[in-house]
Amino acid sequence: MRSIFVKILFWFAGSLVLFIGGTIVTTSYIYRASTTGRNFFPRAMELQADEAASLYESGGVRELQTFLDRWQKSIPGEYVLVDQNGMDVITKQDRSDVIRLRPPRPRLWPGILPLLPPRENQPEVWLWRTTDRKYALLVQSAIRHGTWNALPYYIWIVVAATVFSYLLALHLVSPLRKLKYAAQQFGEGDFSARVSLKRRDEFGQLAQAFNEMAVRIETLMTAERRLLQDVSHELRSPLARLGFAVELARTSSNREAAFERIKKEVGRLSALVGELLQVTRAEGDPASRNMQEISLNTLLKDLIEDSSVESQARGCKLTLECSSPIQIIGDRELLRRAVENVLRNAIRYSPDKTPIRVEVTRRSDKAVISVRDFGPGVPVDSLPLLFQPFYRVDSDRNRNNGGVGLGLAIAKRAVTLHNGALKARNAAPGLEVEIEIPVLEGPSENS
């Protein structure tokens, strides 16, 4: 049997049979081992036989018939009081032939579980003699004994157990079949395959673990494909320029200029690969994130201080406006790089001797970091594309400034990993970028 469905069905049915058989055998053994239990039923029937004989001797046939009729109504069967010769004391009918049907054999449970069954279609006959041995109470069962006569009384148990076993096996196997199908789909390359189970038991936990694994693998595979596509697309131009610079170094008399060109192209390639690896690692390896409680005000102050040298070189002034302290949960390094990329992008394109404003506020359950420069802004149709990898509004200026079009894409992915949002709009003049990050529970200044 290779099917777990069939195994569960047979194991449950076998356990049920073992339970019923063990209960019967154990009960019979206890009954036989107990002197009180073994003698109770025979003694009770002897007392009934004595009472029937006493009613017959004291009240005659009418009293005896009334007594036997009460038994007939309570337990269907034929009840007769016979004398020592086997004659019915009421009808004077000879009952010796019926008495001879009584099998002289020991019983596990008198009248219920004989060691050897009677002959087919023969009635169960019991004979209980009075204490003085003058009379005997003859009882003939209404149900004739046979192999299949009692089957209707037990068939419902078999049917109910079979139906229950089927439903139980179906209940246990159904989620496994769903898991098997999802695993097959996933193995064939459908990385969106998931198991839809709303159960909270171990099967539900297994399905949830499978879905989490599938999400992780899909994320890693997507990040890997994106990395390969981005690298293959972006490395073509630098490699071509690098090859040209190498050829120029071989033929040109000014080798210093050629080597300087090679060094510059190698630096661009190194920066490109570094940023690609950074964004891929952040997106594809959730386990590497160090989630902790962070003071957003302190984080921004440190960033402003670190970026002041670069801004001063451009003649720009960084200003920070903070309201009440705001606490968030996140990866400090990822959030720092996200805000830093937005801030450096503003410094890069801000006109000389213009301010760059950084403001942090709280809106409902989100912290909002706003970074605004006073540059020319970007075309309206370019706003939705700013956070895509390798997108440049002005490709020549971006390349000359050393950018590869990944700064805002890295910021976008880092913010998304924190269940936040990143959006840009033209502030006329300049560009304003807003970063929204969920905050810890606490009072809101605008609520």
C-alpha cells in the first residue's frame, strides 16, 4: 500500500476491530474471573424461577400467566414454567424436545457469548431450575440463532466506522495533496505557486512554512535574474570604453592620460558592481537584516553631519527640521543608506549656494522624511521612473557625476523592505522626495 489514504483507512479500521475485540475479551475474562459476576445472572434467574413457581402454587394459572406476560412485554421471547418431566404447567404440553435444544456447554457470558455457537437457525434456549428442583423456568429467545441473524444489529457500526475512517483519511490527505501539487508546480518553474490552507494545525503550519520558503526562493531568484540583467545591460558601455582606453594606452604616446582613463573606468565599474551587490543583498537576504528600535531624529542628525562636507563643497546648506522624537523599527544600515542616497541625489543636482531642507514629521502611524532641493526638478513624465534601476533623467550629466542610476532604486527597495513608501514630486522649484516608514505605537502629533 503506497497510498497514505489507504493506510490511514486500514489502520483506523484495524484499530477499531482490535478495540472492540479487546473490549469483549477483557470484559468476558473479568466476568469469568469474578465469582460475584459469574453467579449473579444464574442466581437472579433462579430467583425468578422460584417466584414463578410460588405464584403458580399460591395463585394458580392466572397469577403465573400474568407474571410470564410481564416478562414477555419487557423482553420478547417465550416463557414457560415446566415440571420435572418437562410438561408445561399451563398448557400441559410436553416441552422435552425444546429442552433438548439447550446446548450443554460452558459460556463466557451466560446466554450472550457462548463458547461454541448453536446450530444454524436454532433458538437460544435457557433453563433455570427452582431451588427445590420441582420446576424449571424455560426461556426460548425470540431471535433465532444464526451466523447472519445478528448482522443487522451491528452493520450500522461497520458503516459508521467506514464513513468516519473515509472522512478522517480525506481530512488528513487533502492538504498533503495540495502541498504535493504546489511543490510540483514550484519545481517546474512556477515560482508563484502557493498552498492555500486556512487550517491552524500542523498541516496549516507546514503550508505556511512552504509558502514562506517559496516567497524566499522566488525573491532570491528574482533578485538573481534582475542582477544578471542589470549587470549585462549596464556593463556594456564601461567595458567598451575600458577596452578603448587599453587600446589607446598601447598606441598613444600619452600613456599617463590613457592609464588615468582606465583607472576612471575601473572605478566606475567597481562602484556599479558594489551598488548592484548592495541592492541585491538587501532585497534577497531577509535574514541578514538587523531589525532594532531606531531613533529617527538621531539617525537624520548623524546623516546631516556626515553629508555636510559634500554639501559645503557644492556651497549648499543642509537644514534639519524635527518635531517630537520618533521611534521606528528597522535595519539601521538599510534605512541610513536609503536616506543617504536620497540626500546625496539632492546635493548632486542642487544649484550652488542653495539650501537643502530635510524635515521629519509624523502622520498618523507613519513617520515622513522629506528631502527637498531647489534645483530644476524633473519632467513630469519622469517622476514615476525615478526609482527604477539605471534610469537617468540626464544620462550625460549623471555619468559625469559618477552616478549609475541605482541610488534611488536602492532607496526604494530598502524602504519597501520596511513596509514603507517612497514618492517624488516637483516642488517648483526643486524636487521633493518623501519617505514614509511605519512608527512604533505612541501618540501622534497630528491625530
